[in-house]
Amino acid sequence: MRLEGKVTIIMGAGQTLGSTVGNGRATALLFAREGAKVLAVDRDPASAEETVRLIGAEGGEAAAREADVTDEASVEAAISDCAAKWGRVDVLHNNVGISVAGGDAVVTEITTEAFDRVMAVNLRGTVMACKHALPHMRRQGSGVIVNISSIAAVENYPWVAYKASKAAIVAFTQQLAIQNAEYGIRANVILPGLMDTPMAVDTRARAFGRPREEIAAERDARVPLRNKMGSAWDVAHAALFLASEEAGFITGAALPVDGGASCRVG
Ligand SMILES: NC(=O)c1ccc[n+]([C@@H]2O[C@H](COP(=O)([O-])OP(=O)(O)OC[C@H]3O[C@@H](n4cnc5c(N)ncnc54)[C@H](O)[C@@H]3O)[C@@H](O)[C@H]2O)c1
């Protein structure tokens, strides 16, 4: 029970359709198993409700809330509802992110619309959620923020907006950490590598009209550790550690969860 009694908000707690579990849903389930109350926030209310149903079936406590991270008012409302319902905000986990689904492209083909869409969802959405959670955390004199970037921030990655947004999330997290240390608030960022999630595998299969197995096999082959992608549970366990008191002296850290991919330089 490493999050016993903690009030947690997971932005992007639903998931893209597919045969495996997504990072956000796995994190919500794991937080609840460790004793946290979970506000499952998502643009897709049915998907957030499904996460809440799964948590309830395991005996955990959770509620669903519809919000689009590109709409600041809906983000603010979700966070104040959480504080009103459970009295505080202990952990904010920013999982929302889009890539292929946002129309991202190589630099010679990127459109203004696609660039703005990916940036608004990935970067501005993360910033706005922090903006509205921080006043609660500062008042409490404690809080934890876990942001989800990607190893795309540092590796050779084909598309422009996803990479830039995820690199900016690393810099933003460092700024959050230093500017909120005096309030007892910690902020860290996870850089997932190649994970076997619907967002990464099924979305590519749909977008490029290729079999899921083929995309999965290509991704497996690129992972140094055992030539096998990680799962959403690997990201969830890293998030649990950073959210828990075990990481009580860790702030401003950028943690790769990538099976060694970021060590393979050259
Ligand atoms: N899967 C990977 O291989 C991989 C690798 C690196 C980083 N990541 C990062 O992990 C995170 C997502 O992982 P996941 O497996 O949970 O993905 P997912 O697509 O299954 O879940 C993301 C959730 O966010 C929601 N969402 C999308 N846009 C939204 C918006 N504007 N407002 C509110 N909710 C919105 C979706 O409805 C979905 O339920 C992203 O930040 C992604 O960049 C994933």
C-alpha cells in the first residue's frame, strides 16, 4: 500500500482501443491497488468509466471525469472537482499524449494544424494541468507531479511535433521541480521507450494499413533488452515509485523506461 490514502489524478486514464493495456489505464489500476483514490480523467468518458469499472472490480476507489486537456476550463474543473470530492490533490500524473493520431509528420510535410494540435495536447495540456493542480499542492505544502515524455525526446525520431513536445516536457518538468521545491512538491518525468500499447502498436497498424504482428515484431527487434518491447505495467511501476515516498528525495529526474534504447548511441 505505497499510496495509502493518497488522492491522485490521472490525465488520460482511458485508453486507445487495442488488445493490450495502455500506460494511463495501467497506472490508474496500479495506483488504486496501492491504496490511492483515483480520479480518472479523459476526453473519452466511456474509456475513463471503463478504467473506473476495472478499479471497482478489484475493490479500489475511483471516479471518472470528462475533460479535454486542450480546453483549460475543463482541466481546471476536473481538478477542482477532485479537491472538492476528496479534500486534496496529492499526485498529478500527466499521461495524455498523441503522435500519429494527431497527424504528425516529417519536417518537410508537417502542417500548421497538425503541429499545433500535437503541441496543444502534449505540451500545453501538461502545462495547464500543472497550473491548476499546483495551487492545491502549494496550500498543502506537499504534492507529486509525474509527467510522461518519451524516449523520442532524445533519440532519432522521424516526426517533428511529437519529438519537440516531448523534449519540452522534460525541460518543463525540470523547471517545475526547481520552482516548487520550496513548497515540498516533487516533479519528475518518465521517458517510455518502445512499449507494447494500443497507442503505439494498434494506432500504427490502423494508420499504415499493416498487421499488428508485423509492427510489433519490428518494434521488438529494436529493443536492446531481450529484443522485446516493454508493457504499460513497466511505465506504471516507474510512476508508482516516483509518486510514492520511496522517491521522497527525488525531484527533477528524467527516468528512461526503455529497455536500454537510450544507451545505444552511434
Ligand atoms: N506506448 C508507447 O510506446 C509510448 C512510448 C513513449 C511515450 N508514450 C507516452 O505514453 C502516453 C500515453 O500512453 P497510453 O498507452 O496511455 O496511450 P492511450 O492512447 O492508450 O491513452 C491516452 C488517453 O489519453 C486520452 N486523450 C487523448 N487526447 C486527449 C485530450 N486532448 N484530453 C484528454 N484526454 C485525451 C485518450 O482518450 C486516451 O484514453 C503518451 O503521453 C505517450 O506519448 C507512449
